[in-house]
Amino acid sequence: MGNTITVIRQNLNGTFTAPVTYAVGAGAPGVAVGNLNGDSALDLVVTNKTDGTVSILLNNGNGTFGSQATLPAGVNPTSVALADLNADGKVDLVTTSFTNNQVGVRLGAGDGTFGLLQTFATGTGPQSVAIADIDGDTKPELVVANATSNNVSVLLGTGSGIFATQQMFAAGTMPVSVAVGGLDADGRLEIVTANKGSNDVSVLLQDVPTVVVLTPEPTLVAAGAVDLVVTYPDGTGINAATIGNGDLLVTGPNGFSRTVTLVSTGLVNGSPLAVTYCIAPVSGSFSIADNGVYTVAVVAGQVADVAGNFVAGQVLGQFTVAVDVTRPTAALTAVPTRTTTGEVTVTVTYTDASGISVGTLSDGDLLVTGPNGFSRTVTRVRYIIATGSPLAIAYRVAPVSGSFSPADNGTYTVAVVNG
């Protein structure tokens, strides 16, 4: 590692010019090329390991370069990469500091100068850095090969030039160089390291989380909301902070389309992660008109693992709403014959496959009609605590005058009041 860099320009006929040497700092192991000042000419950035600086050489516009300007870059900077980290159209720079165990970020001003150094922790001995959108959210990530700790650090980007706490993934022995690219045609980026200590390369494929609905799938027979339990398994662990309302979409009869509400609380990163959601009907309760099959699907871009990989949009399964459509039946337990003048007690037995709702029983359930225009509703006598079937309920019907008289003799009809 010397104190210069060499530029060899290509001629139009495919030959090259004589080398031109430019002074930089001491111990220059890394170089990157980018348009730092927006003039369409590519500039140079060089790490100076011995000096702890980076050198910036702006292009004169003709393939030659001006004198270096230097910026501090931590202790033993080994690698440099350039990219727009905060979507402002200006090139920013990232360096590794081998001794400080960190990467340094400087945001570009667009004129060849850079802002203050911001540092983010890596593994031990960061040797090489690459910039790529690992998780597909259009916000660049930093990928760092850590030569001493034998692993790779991935720092997820926020799109503002700030990066999340590193996630570490094992590599070979002494990884000294890292590259990122799509290797398996699945649309996702993979990480490759060159391992000096083990004389090999490591390929890190993205592990995308999967999702399953726990069985048996629910069948709703009452009118309330439906709880759905979904399990997310993943090799690196699900990021609990990404779980929330709207993770699933439920569609069904009559144009039903609603996202779920999160029920689970206190979730922590891990795998497999079982999560309970709730889906409620539009009107607050399902009715007979809502009966049918409902489909549960993952909403893409919602739930992610700790590496930033999102669960793909997919259909998980179905559940059935089968609100009871059969009306309960009612029958007189015994037909009374009244021979005295007092009130008449009528016992009615209600039967239903899903049970009688006690809350619906009250005075006025029955209407009694008879001679001389008699028409009166009943008063409930027997009170039932629990819903069930069959239920025998006693009601009382009183004469208008307080007691029956010979003028009231005759046949009386007992009818259930509709609704």
C-alpha cells in the first residue's frame, strides 16, 4: 500500500495511455469512483489506512484529477463505497474503520464536499463494505465483511442516511471482500464474501419468512368476530415490530373486504411466532346474509424478519361463516284448562340447535287471544340464567278484570310474538 493511485485511461482504439500517478494519503488500500459534484465526470475517493483519512480527487472534466482533499475516516479505514443514501440525488460516501469496528457515513453536498462523519457499529475488523437495497424497500443498506469476527454485518437503511443496528450473519474465515447481487433469479439479492483465511467464498442466500394459518380453520356459527391465529416461521426470526393491524386481508361474500386487527400483545422477535388477529363484520356482527366462505391473504410488505425480508403476499386459507338460519321452535308443554277465576300459567318449551339466547326472553313473548275480544300478552314467571336448549319457560296471563268470570269461558289461543 503506497501513497499514490494510478489512473490509466483508455484510448478510442482500445489501447491505453501511459499511467498517471496522483498523490493520496499513506497506505491507500481502497478506491471508489463516482460523480461527486454533478458535472457528469467521475471523481475518485481513496481510503488512506495509515493516515486514517479518505482522499477526494475531483475530475477536471478531461480525465485528469485535481489535488486531493482529505477527510477523517476513523482508525485504519480499509474500504470505501459511494451511493445516494438519502434520496436527495447527491452521492454519499461510506468507509470502514478496521480498528474502530464501525462504518462511517458522510452525506454528500453535491459539490464534492461532504457533511459530518456519522458512525455505526459493525463486527470486529470491518474490511470491506458494499451498498445495496437488500430488502427491496428502495432504501439502501450497508453490507460489511468483518475479517476478525468472521461474519457479515447488514445495516438496514432508513432512507435518511441513518442505519439500524447491525444484524450479523456467519461467513468463512477472515472475509476480506464483500459483494452483493442476485444469484438465483428469485428477484432478491444475495451476499458473497471472499474469505482469506479459509481460501473460499461464502454465499448468503436471503431467507424469506413464510406463514401458515393454524388448523383447524375456524367456522363461525355465532354472530361475533372471528379470531385467526397465524404462525410465522423464519430462519433468522420474525421482527415483532413489523406485526400490526392490516397484516392480513379477508375477502368474502357481498363484496366483503377488510383488513384484520392485531389481538396479540407483548410479541418479541423470534421464530416461529404465533400471532392472533381479529376480523370483525362491517355492521359489528355477522348475520345470515353474511354466510359463506371467506379467504384470508397476507398483505405484502407488512411482516418482515429481522434481516428485513418481507413475507410475500399469498392466500393462506379460508374460514366459513355459518350463522344459524334455522328458527327456534316453541311448544306448549301442557295445555292448561282453567276452572277457577285466577290467572293462568302457560309453560312453553323452546328448542334450537345452537341454543336459546336467554337475553331474548321477556314479558310479552306470547300473545293470548280469546272470547269477547280478549287479547293480552304474558308476563314471564320462570327466569333462566344460562343459554341452552331446550328451555322451558313459564308465563302468566291474567284476565282483564283481575279474575275470570263465566262470561270469559271459552277457548283461548296462545301464539308466539314474532321477533
